[in-house]
Amino acid sequence: MIDVVETTSTWRRLSPRMLVIHPFQEVVRAAPALLGLLVAGTSSGGQGQWWSIGGVGLMVVLGMLRWFTTTYRITPEHVQVRRGLLTRKVVTVPRDRVRTVDVTSHVLHRVLGLARVEVGTGTSERRREGRLKLDALSAAEAARLRVELLHRSPVAASTASTASTASAASAAEISVTPPAGSMPAAETELARMRPEWVRFGPFTMSGLVTVGVVAGFVSRLVSEGNVDLGRVGPIQETWRWFSAMSLLLEIATVVLVLVVFVSVASTLGYVLAFGNFRLTRHAEGTLHVTRGLLTTRATTIEERRLRGVEVSEPLLLRAVRGARLSAVTTGLRAAQGAQRGGSLLLPPAPRAAAVSVARLVLPRVADAASDSSASGASPVTVGLTAHGPAALRRRFTRAYGVHALVLAALVALWLWAGLPSWTWLTAAALLPLTALLAADRYRSLGHALTSGYLVTRWGSFSRRRVALECDGVIGWNVERSFFQRRAGLVTLTATTAAGKQGYQVRDVDLAEALRLAAAGTPGLLDPFLVEEQHISPVG
């Protein structure tokens, strides 16, 4: 049985247990500067440690102030968060604008039984400062809040409407209990993490982020603490051993160490981020994603806002037949990386699994197909139409044009600036790879219109295939650059309120682009096509 709480005027505070979390977070955030003060004070024989202790105390106070200055309330029409000490800020989100609700629990949150709730809306995704975040609530309160915002029953809605007309003086928390015999709707499991999927971890290359974070942290610590790494014994010995190698061996050693470190870090990050992954469908009309080992995250997406899916295949992941799946959802922009983004539906996994889940997630396709050439075909498996020889020539022209400019610049620097000759010789030797890249970019191009969906594919280093529901298209843009006009090609962009706000069919014939737009949204282009016929030259 689910209790839905409607509050019309009462401002609520976050959990008092967050007084442990926020000071800790502030201290961790300022750790490099605090450690720098401590090291500098100790090495100079001064009192720098007292400054460091004072800094820790200041961070603790700032963390505690966040609890005293943050309140929230849920009304029948709005979700509001009020925060700030010197500058008070109230973030208000209409409840009908709520797109997703993320419930995240880091390690310390889980130890204390807390969770962080983030409400995703169109506004919050466009403006980072406008995001509605509650850090932190009790785990039970976070679960109730998620149900309240996305799984509102008719009984709760009608009661909320009645409560909104009551006077503010009598406003209080109203507990709404579903009728006797009504049980929470069952969920259907669509996908679950499999142990063998871990093999895709090294090919995500997410460990490169770890390398950057570690390097940045060490650099800042060394800078703040005025530490000379050249005087550290192990580092000196390692540098002597490395300097004794030849240049080629040095390069091979650096590449090998970097590949091993990135692979291990990527695999560990994959396990921590996607462990216990589970995708379910609820009868209330939502998709629910849960994942994470140390930090757990639960994301809920309303299916009525789902406008399609995107299957992405980065180059390394594609080499091992892997892919990841994301949702194209109204009001939820795909601005974040796949590791963190709220639109993720399936982590890096076998491509066959991504295609299977995509077919389960997409709404039922109509019996009558919108394109007779692909009648009844699934948007995620339908064969795509190639873009012709003009698009092929354009891919090779652009690839070789850029390569030629780089090669000419290297040769000029070799002749007049003394640049080593191996630079331009290496660039010349990479010409076959440029040809392979151009050919792969052309093979990635394709489009189709089937069962009420526009399907488009592009990319080489990261190949993407998007199936976009035509009902979600709000306009079409036809763009032609100078070189596209000479080749007789255009780029057709389907504008939508979902995902990236626009999806392109690149380097397609003008006639084919107009056909796709006319068939995707019948009647929208008719006035323009008729006008084009009237102004055509006569005899």
C-alpha cells in the first residue's frame, strides 16, 4: 500500500542526518588546498597546520549551513526548493513539467540511510543552476517522493485538487491511501546486468577520465604544498630507469602503461557504475533504471514522453560488437555522458542485447507502415537507404583535404623551421588510414522511414543510430553549405523537443530530403511544394 503525501503550504527540511554528509563533502572538495597548507606549514616550520585546521572548521560550518538554509515543499501544482543564506533563491517547478526523478545514494548516504533526489525537467536540463535537487532525504522519503511525483493515482490527484482550494490556515499534510484491494502495479523486467558484459568495460575508455582526475589532483597537491617531486626517491629511480631507454622503447613503455592503467580503471569504473543494473517497466507507464554498486542510482522516465531511442557504438566498442542504448525523451536533453546521463537505458553490452531492449522499449508500432518500402519493419532493425556516390565523394574529399593541409604544414615546418622529418613522413604513411576512415564514415550513413519512425545513422569514431517517432517532430530544417550545393546534397534536420533537440540526415539528395519530410509529417510541406511548382520556369 502506498501513502501519497500532499503538502499545500508546509515547508519541510532535509534529513538531519545530512549534517554528517555535507561537512564531509565540503572538506573533501577543499582537500588539495587544505593538504597544501598543512605541507607548506610543516616544511617551513611555521604554523600552517593551524590554518589547515581552521580551514577544516570553516568547511564544516559551511556544510552545516546548507541544512539550516534549505527547505522544500510539494504542492498539488508545484515542487519548490528554497535555499541560500545571504541570497535567498526559490526554485519552482510545475508538477506537469517533471520528466524524470533520479534517486542517488553514495556510500556515506547508504551508511546513514539517506538518498539524494534530483527532479529532471526541461528547464533544469538546460540551465544547470536551475536543477531541482534535494540532498539528502531519508531513503524511505525519497522513494515516496518519486512515487508521488511520477505515479500519482487518480484518487491522489482528485484529493490534491480539493486540497488546493482549502484555506492556507488549515493546510497540513494529507495522507491519501488507495482504496482497499488496490495493490501497487507489477513491474516487468526488460534487462538485467550479466557478468559477461564486464568484458566491454576496457573498451569504454572511461578510465581516461580517471587519468585526468588523478593527474589534476596530484598537480594541485604538488602546487599547493610546494613539493619537489624530483627529490622523491622512488620517482628519481623510476626516471633514471626510464631515461636509459631508447626513444622508441620509451614511447612503447608509456603507451603500454597508459593502456593497462586505462583498461583497469575503465573496467573498475564499469563495474562500480553499472553493477546490479536493472531496467523495468511499470504498469503506471514508466521505465525504471537502477544501477551502481557503491553509489546506487535509480532513474524513472515517463513512457508517454518517450520519442525514440539511440543506439551508440563508439569505435572500440563497435570492434567487439558492443553498443549502449539511450532514450530520446521530451524535456530530457542528452547533454551528459553515458556514464552519468539520466537517459541511459542499457550500459555497454552486446549489440544484439541493445537492439533487443530497444524493440521492447519503443511503443507498439502501427500495423500500417508509413513507408511502403519497409512495411511493418522494426525501426531498430530496418535496412537503411544509402546516400549515393555524391555523399561518398564528399567523405573522401573532406578527409583527404584535411589530411593534405596537415601534411603540407608539417612539410613547411620541416623545410623552414627544422621540424624532424619523421613527423611529415608519419603523416604521409597514415594516408591509407584516412581512406579507411572516409569509407567507414560513408558506410555509417543511412536513413529510413518505417512504422511512424524516422531512422537516421551517422558517425565513425562514434556511430549512432536514432529511431525518432515522427509524431515528436515539430519541424524540419534543410541546410546546404557551399560545397553541398556543388555536390547536390543537403542536410535534413528533424527538430524535436526530445533528446538533442534535433537529429540530422546528413548529405542526402534534396529530392529525398523533401520526400522524407513530406512523408514524416504529411501536409506540413504541401504549401511550399505547390509554390515551388508554380514558380518553375515555363517553356
